[in-house]
Amino acid sequence: MSAGSTDTAVRTGRITRTALYLVLLLFALFYLLPFAIMVINSVKPLSEITGGNMMALPQDWTFEPWVKAWATAQIGVDPTGLKPYFWNSIKMVVPAVAISTILGALNGYVLTKWRFKYDTLIFGFMLFACFIPFQIVLIPMARILGLAGLAGSTPGLVLVHVVYGLGFTTLYFKNYYQVFPTELVRAAQIDGAGFFRIFWRLLLPSSGPIIVVSVIWQFTNIWNDFLFGASFADFDSQPMTVALNNLVQSSTGVKEYNVHFAGAILAALPTLLVYIVAGRYFVRGLMAGSVKG
Amino acid sequence: MSFLTIDNATKSYGSVEVLHRVDIDVQEGEFLVLVGPSGCGKSTLLNMIAGLEDITSGTISIKGKSMNGVHPSNRDIAMVFQSYALYPNMSVAKNITFGLEMHKVPKAERETALRDVAKLLQIEPLLDRKPGQLSGGQRQRVAMGRALVRNPDVFLFDEPLSNLDAKLRVDMRTEIKKLHQKLGTTIVYVTHDQIEAMTLSTRIAVMNGGYIQQLGTPKEIYDTPANLFVATFMGSPSMNLIPVKILEENGGLVAETTNGLGETIKLPFATPPAGLKDYVGRTITLGLRAEALTDPDGADSKAVNLVTVKSRVIVMEPAGSDTFVMTEFGGQDCNARMRADVQVAPGEDVDFTINMDKVVAFDPETEDRIV
Amino acid sequence: MATPAADADFKTKLQTWVPKLVLSPSLALMLVFVYGFILFSVYLSFTDSRILPSYGWVGFENYDKLFRLRHWDIAVNNLIVFAALYIIICSVIGLMLAIFLDQKIRGESVLRPIFLYPMALSFIVTGTAWKWFLDPGIGLEHTMHLWGWESFHFDWIKNRDYAIYTVVLAAVWQSSGFVMAMFLAGLRGIDNEMLKAAQMDGATNFQLYRRIIIPQLRPAFLSAFVILSHLAIKSYDLVVALTGGGPGRATEVPATFMYSYTFTRNQMGIGASSSVIMLMTIVAIMVPYLYSELREKN
């Protein structure tokens, strides 16, 4: 989305333009509404929700549901709120993102600048791994994690996310390093720099944008994962998404919608925040990764 | 023993051989240019000398020591790349001294070397800048500085001028030549530009299709091209090629062809190559440089054997210093280089003087020069 | 630098091996955790595994049972309906929004993130929001009634015949902005001079898009199709959060089927065989795509 291409050749008349804006605004409403309603209703007392109109602004503003969702709501058997699960997610996401990004960067570097026989084939194998339905690995993974003593633990989940994120991070870095001039690497070789020094002193200093992409992609994917969390975690390692689902689906007692919404927003907050701060790079990088394959 | 020896070097990718048994000896202080069209293998050969690509068979040695399997940084070579390959995140000074740093040269020494090179190339004011802030010509200088600072045995240049605009290219060409004369270093230089090759080199290797077509001094290459490929690739405008029939007349050899009016003309050889006798009665290809085909007043006064014939002017192109006149011999378009103020017009029949001292003859089947 | 010569110096030899060494942990992880696991699952699908893996060979029995299960039938049919609608609607909306946004729209920088933000959310969050929004007793229907539109009727989420469309709705809400971004990137990559040339040739806006621009978005269409179809087949979280597969089995898909047969119904053999079918579907879509992509580059 370069600034140079704003000069579009297509010209539109006044009526068409009005219609364009109308449709665009309508869709903006469609995308905003569900989340906005969730936010509004998360600061209402429960009686206003069950008895009133979901579109109405709260008459009684209350942050009680947020406090409850965070600290005291009943999840599973304990009234712990989402707090411990939030930290579980953090403890899982940070190392998984870091490791998969570092490995992806190194893989991309090798696959573009140190090519060898069958490297395309190897890359193909890695890329294909991005697209497998995870159901095919659920059973063996449960088995292996059990055997390795990692079942139900955060390190186990980190391992899972690193493995299944590696294809994407490798793809991103490979696409990015592909256009990094190979002559620079050759010049550095003649200058006497070795494999790691070339990476460290040449490639890495100019990898900022793609690191951002890889980190955001991995962060959102891992944070938002439900399947692996639900399959391989126990209380000490259950991530936020699983806890939220437990909170929302729990059949005991009154359905406290306002608390559910507060919880859902809490679960969405980190990725939304990342998206708002760095979303522009994300989309740009995603394009480079997906359109060009 | 030569300084840089390329002995029977071959390069294959899988089953495809892209470079066939190349033999070149380069003496110390020589400026060797590898020239040829793209895909001829010249860059591959340069990369093999640098150690950036390995050798499938044969040897490359520097100062009598085989370089096969020796890491690029241990070959005592330096290279200037087409894109300059300056490290974008480092200052000019860092770019130049990076190689010394990698070779663990002490800081004080690096500083001295940097200052010397910067002075030599007149880039002192640029040392703190990043490559992104430099113009094309400045980048070119920095890239050369990075190579010079290492004080290597052999300099390798990979089309270093092709990214510059026309005027800057000519300036930098002169500068590289000056530098070579001043420092007397051994240089291997790759280009596809035959003028660069002619002006810079002490010797030229013309390459095509993975073969060395001819290895010789610029004069040898220009005056006595080994085959039709070299004859047409080197020189601008390219050599005129006229089909002629060889006849024996009065004990001498004569080339018979037609002029632009359709009349038969005869061009006697003064000193025909020995092998030409075998072609009597057959048709060969006669090679004639544009400057050996002129107006009578513009002909080389030192020439021994000048023949003047009539032909018709098809097109004339004034180029300022000369006027190029196109005519026809033997049914082929031929370029004549005439004096700037020659008075001719298209359609006119004028006198053309051929310098028969300079003609070369090619076997039309093997395409090799008849010697 | 394929193989170093026998007489290569240490540094050269090192440089041939270090890259491969660096790549090897990733490759090993892939081989074990992806390809090894796939083989293991395929093997399990031919065994009599129930609550735990067991190694009694039963041949195609699991597949035979699977294809005769009405439950699986429903799941597959649901997936076909879901995937088809999801891909088509996302592409149509995505393309439309991208074309509209590409008309020098004022406020594009505000609209774009609004269209896109849902993809930053977890399907669980999306499911939670929509589940409630669509709940007739409290959500949209209820609100319309309160606003005086008494006859308004919208209970698809509780209706066996329509519940699957609510899954489509929520999924489209989440992903269509992303498809928009892909098309927008494609549109911005089209050479403007060519469009000007076409206008000189007398093309109307509609013809311009139909004949010149949209055909050039082929790669974006292909990428969108590949990504959406793979998301559709993997979709598990959204169904769990939105409908839990219900009402009844009305929104069951292969992903939820596999999970429940393997982990709650203790029919691991059948679960494994269903995951193999899912994999084979993905392979049929992905392998030609990846092959052509990697081909092109070399």
C-alpha cells in the first residue's frame, strides 16, 4: 500500500461515490457491532441485560463484571477468575513466539543464502506442515507429551506451538531474505565473515519489519489457540481461551453474561492491542507471505 | 610460473557443463578482462576464482598455490560487485574496514589503512555516512576502497560500472585505469561491454557459450579475431562481413564480390594468409572493419594496399567526429567510417576505399579465421 | 557450495556443514512431529484402538464404520455447506470492500482496521459474542421486539436446519476483512498506466474491473481460496464456542467429530480414520498449490 499508487485511474461519479461510502459504512457497522455490544454490556449489571435492551447504554455503570471475570469468577472448580490463566497464556506465548521466530529466521537465512541440494524440497516439507489439519497430530502428540513427561505442562504447549508455527516463520523469513542481495553475503564472505557473523551483522540489522510480522503472527495464533490448549493442558497450564470457554459454557448457576463479555474482552485484549499498535506491518508482511506464497 | 593460473577449470551444475576446460595464465600486474554476452560463463569463472563457487574439475592457483577448497577470505583476493554490495547498516568507514576487522587487524592499523585508501579515492568526507546516503559514483568508490584496503594479491571486478549512467561510467573507467597504472595490481575484470574491455585491459578473454573464444591483447582481438563470434562481438560498429569468392589471378589472390550497383568488383590481397590458397574457387567471409572502408581522402596514408571501388550510399549517419555511411557489398549491408565533413547523400554512387591490409578472412563453415 | 572438495580448508568445510546443522533441528522437529505423527495416525486408523492406542490390525474396518456413521455424514455435509458458503461469501465481500476502498476513499485508514480487527480475535471470543448476539431470547430478536418490531423472527442458532448458517455468519465476520486486505494488496499492485491505457481505449469502469483488473487478481484469489479452505477444514474452535456442535448434531463438523470420537467416546480408531480423511482433503487442495508455487520460483 505504497503512497505512490494513490493516483488511481478509475473515476467515479457523485452518486456512485455516495453509494460507495454508504456500503463501506454499513460494513464498518457490521464489523464493529458485535464487539461494541459486548463492550457496552460488560459494564451493565446483569439485570439490565436480561431485562433490557442490548443496544441501550448502561443506566448503571459498573466495572464489577470485569473485576469478577479477572479475579473471582468460577472457572472449572475454583473461583479464581481468569487471572491465573492469563499468566498461563503469557508463560506459554512468550517463549513459543521467541523460539519459533529465531528458528524461522535461521531457517530462512539458510534456505536463501546457503542453498544446497534439495533445499526447496525441505522447504516444501516445512511449508506443507503449516496446512495440516491439527486433528491428525492430536493423538500421537498426546502420547508423546505423556511419554516425555510434558503432558499438561506449559513447556509441552510451548513445544507444540513452536513445531506447528515453524513453517510460517520460516516462510516469512525466507520470502524476506530472498530479496536481500546475495552479493552482500558474498562480499562479507570475501571479507572473512562466517555464517553466524554474516547473519548477526548483516541480515539481522535489516530484519526489523519481518521480525515484527513473525512475532505478531505467532503471538496472535498462539494466544488465540484453543485446540491444543484444550487437548494438552491442565489447570497449571490452561491458556486463556480454554478458561474463557469454560467460563462461558459452564452450566452451573445463573449465566452472568456481563462477566462472560468482560472475560471475552480480556481474552481479546492482548491480540487487539498488538494489532492496533503494529497491525499495519502485520498486513503488509502477511501480503508478502501469502500472496507471493 | 604465472601469478594466477586457471588450469583446465570446468564447472557443471548437475549434468550441465556451463564452463568447459578453461585455461588462462595471468601474469602479475596484468589487467585481464573477461568479456562476453550474458550467460557466457564469465561471472561463473570470476566467482570460481573468488571461491564463491566451487570448481567441478581442474585447478585455480594463485602464486603457485592451489586455491581449490580454500575459503574466499583466505585467498588474498578482493572483489568489487556489480551492485557494490555495501553493507547498508554500516558507515562507509566500517564498510571499508570490516574485512580487516574480520582478519583481526589491530585497530590502529585499520585506521591508517582506512585513511590511506580514503585519500587515494578522495572519499574522506564520506566516511561517516551510510551507503544509502551516497550517489552511485560515490558508492562505486567506496566499493573499490573496500577492495583496496585489503591490499590483496588479485582484484576481482564483477561488472562494476554497469549500474552507472553513461558519463559517470566513462569517468570511472578512466579512474580504474589510472588506479591500475599507479598500483600495478593484478586485476580480473568481468564486463559485457566490449569498449570497457578494449580500453581497460592488458589482455582480453572473449567468452561465449562457456568457452574461451580468444585470449589476447586488445589489439590482437580487434585486428585478428579468432572467429566470427569475436569479430562481431568486439568493435562498434561491428565488423562488416562480406561473402567473397577467392580467385587466383596473376599469381596473387583476389576476392571477387559485387558492389551496391550490382557490378562485379575484384579486391586483390597484398599479403594473403597462407591458408587462403586452399580456398581458391570457394566462397569465404571477408571481415572488414568500418575504418578500413572509407572515402578516398580519409584512407590511412600508411596503408600499403588500398583499393578504391564505387558503391551506392544507402544511409548516412553523421556522428560528429565521423560520418558513418552504409552501403552494400556482396549483398550485405556494410558500414563505412568516413570523415566528418564528407559530402555524400543517400542514393548517390561514390568512391569507397578499402584498406586491404586490414581485412581478415573466415571459413564460413567452421567460422574460424583463415591463417 | 554443494560438497566441499576433499582438500578444502577448515573454514570452507565448516561453511558447508554449519547451515545444514542449523537447519537440522527444525527439520528433525518437522519429521517427527508432522510426518512421523501423520504416519502414526494413519497406522492407528487401521487398528482397534479405543481409549488408548492399541496395535491390533483391523484393516479398513474403521473407515468402513466411519462411512456408515450418520454422525460423520452430517459432519461432512455440514463442512461442505460451511466451506462453500464461507469461501464464496468471504471472497465476494472481500473483493467488494477492496474495490470500494481502492476508490481514493476518505477515511480509508480508519475503515481498513475496522474491517480487519476481527481476525485478531480468537474464534472463542468471536463465538461468545455471536452466540449471544444471535440468541433469540436476549440478542437481536429480543432487541427488535423491544423496539416494537414484534413479528421479527431470527432464531437460526436454535434451529436445526439453519444453525450451520450462523457458523458461516460468524466465520465470515471474522475472516472477510482479511480477504479484503489480500485483494487490496493485489489491487494496489496493478500498474496504473495500464488502466489509463484501457480508459483511453474507451473502457468503462465496470469493463475495467471485469476485463482487466479482476483477471489480474488471480494470485490473490488463489491464495484466498487456499487459506480459507484450509481454515474451514480446520475449524474447530468457532463451532465449539458458538454452538457446541448443536442443536443436537446440527452443526457438527469433521473437526469436532474427530475430537469427540477420540477423546470423549473412546473410539480412537475411528477418530484417527476421520483425521486421515481430513488430511487427505487438505493434501488434495494444498499439494498442487504448493508444487506450483515452489516450481515457479526455481
